[in-house]
Amino acid sequence: MNRIIPQVDLKEAHLQLATDVAELENGEEHTKHQEVLTNRLRYEERLLRAASEILGMYSDRKQSEESLKASEERFRQAFENANDGVCIVALDGKFLQVNQRMCEILGYTREELESMTVDDVAYTDDKNLSSGFIQSCLSGQASNLVFEKRYYHKNGTIVWGQISSSIIRTHKGEPLNFISHVQDISKRYEMEEALRQSEVLKAQASLLKDLHDGVGGIAARVGLLAQLALVEEAPEARATALRSIMGLAREMGQEVRRFMSVLEQSDFGWDDWMLEVRTFCNTYLEGLPIELHLDIAPARSSLSIRSDVGLSIYRLIKEGVTNIVKHANASEAWVRVDWEDDLLYVEVRDNGDGFTGEIPRSGGLFNISERVRKLGGRSELLGSGGVAHQIWIPAAQILRPTGDSPSSLQSGGM
């Protein structure tokens, strides 16, 4: 705080006072005496005011110094006792100051880290992140960033860090340095990796079940027809068995193609999967005394079905139609696939014998219910006047916009 201190000429004031006293002693009138006293009071008042200003400046400066020291101590305590690693980094990337937690995260001593740069401890593929963030800040394009980055621990292991980094500027707006908070998230990544491996195992088990349900089931039927053809004496019956085997061989090829599309994680379009459904239903019911009614909604524009989910939906419909042929004693079958707001609706229905009681814990109906549950959907089974299996699956579990790619990690920072 700037203060204007009155300028007091002490020599001049004393001379004036001496002159006034002499005049008083030489018999000046009473009014002159009053003027002398007034001048003396003014002089003393000016002295007191000047002293007060000086003392005030000293007191303000003392308070500012104490406030600054208190602020510095608070920063030091917060810096040193933070649960996360904290570092101050120069504009060229050199560590200027690090706290103890930062040393523990990377395994170096304070002296070692403060002689290094951020690139010295960065994972090889992440070395460009710091320089990119620094340049963005210096060009005025950014001032802070939160991101994830890998570091090398002193013992050679990889440390995952979540970093919150900001540029510090002077009161004139000039870049001064960077301050970064580093949280060790390695354990979180280990848990995510363990969960991913668990999901991989579940996916593998699901694929094996699909392989068994698809190719395994067809292979068993081929074997039975082959045995029948071997013992059949009538040429016409043998030819019929061989034609059935040829049809099953084609179906097995289609199953293998579907299975490979899942392994390759490719996306079939809606029309591709619905063609699979139509082809199966028409082929499977061909020559049987069952009238088929297919009602399949048109494609939703610019959307595709995830291959693993598409295969599961195909299996749901296939299992439902197979159950009609094997158990329903029906003359008509309905297959409907449609959209209801944000849900995919699937219905497989017949006019056969129906059923009573609970769904068995194994077999076709149970398998359908289990597939729906794994897809995050719900199902209802109606068994009066035939069987109607109604299924609702959230569209979010099935579809993604065509051309979408997994989101990439935003890069930058310390």
C-alpha cells in the first residue's frame, strides 16, 4: 500500500518557533502569543501525523510478510502431505520440485527426480504427451488437462497415472511453470484387466456353447442320417437321406461362417441377420405340414448388429422354431421381429398343444430364457392355445452406429 508522507522541515520549524518566542519576550501584543501557540500545535500535529504514517507502513508491511509466510507454509504442508503425487515442472519439462508421494509412485529419491525431466520417466509410447500439452499451453490453446498416462517405475515396471496438470502464469500472464497432481491408478487397471480376462473366459464359454448348439447339433443329425442311409435298402429312401445330408452340410457351412464372423468381431447389417433368419425358417420348415408366417421389420438406417449378439438372436429364433417342429404338433408357426421404441421385440408362436407348469431347467425353452437373460432382456412364455415366446431386448445391447470406432484416449500433459 502506497502512502504519502508529509515532508517536515524541522530546522525551519525550530527557527520559526525561536523567532516567535523572541518577539513575545520583546513585548509583542497578546495576539502574537496566540499565533505562536497555534503554530506550535500545528507543528506537533504534523510530527504526529508523520510518525503515525511511518508506524502504519511498518505495521502493514509486517502483516503482509506474516500473511505471506502463512500462505507459503499452507502451500508447503498441502504439497508435502498430499495423498497424490505433486510436482512442479519447468516449461522445458524438468522437475523443479516433487513431493514424497511422487517419489513413492515412481520409486526415485527426491534428489533423483529433481534432476530428471518428465520424459525421462514416461513410458515409451507416451513420451509425446507432455511436449504436446506444453506446446498447447504456451500457444494459449490450453491451460489445464486431466488425462491418463503410463510411467516407468525405477524397477522397470509400468505405473498408470491419472494426471491433472495446469500451467501457472505470472501476474502479467507470462508462463511460469506447471503444477501436476498424479494419482496412481495401477491397481484399478489390474482389476479392469482381471475383469476383462473374466469376460473373455465367459465369451469363450458362450462361443463353445454356440459351437455345440450349431455345428455339434448338425453333425449329430448328419451321423444319424448316414446310419439310416447305410441300412436303407430302398433306393428312393436312401436318396432322400443323402439329400438331407447334403442340406445339413450346407447348413453346417453357414454355421461355420456365422461363427467366424463372431470370432472376427465383424458386424453384420440388420438385413444380413434377417436373411439368415428367413433362410433357416424357410429351409427348416420346407416340406413339413406347418404354415410359416414371417413378419420382420425393415432395417433401422445406419445401424448394424454386433455379431455376437446377432448370432444369439438368430439362435433364439432357431431354437424356438425347432421346438415347434419337435414338440408342438402345430399346423402354423409365426416368427415376428420388430422394434418397440428402444427395444427389439422377438416373438416365436405356434397353434400347437401348448404346455402347463413351470419352464423346465433344461432343454429348448430354458436355453432361450437363458440367452435372453444374458443379453439383458426379458421374456414371457404363454402356453395356452399353443406356445408364444415373447422377448424384449434393449437396443443398446444390440446395435451401434455404423462406422463407430472405440473412443481413443485424449492425450496430452505431464
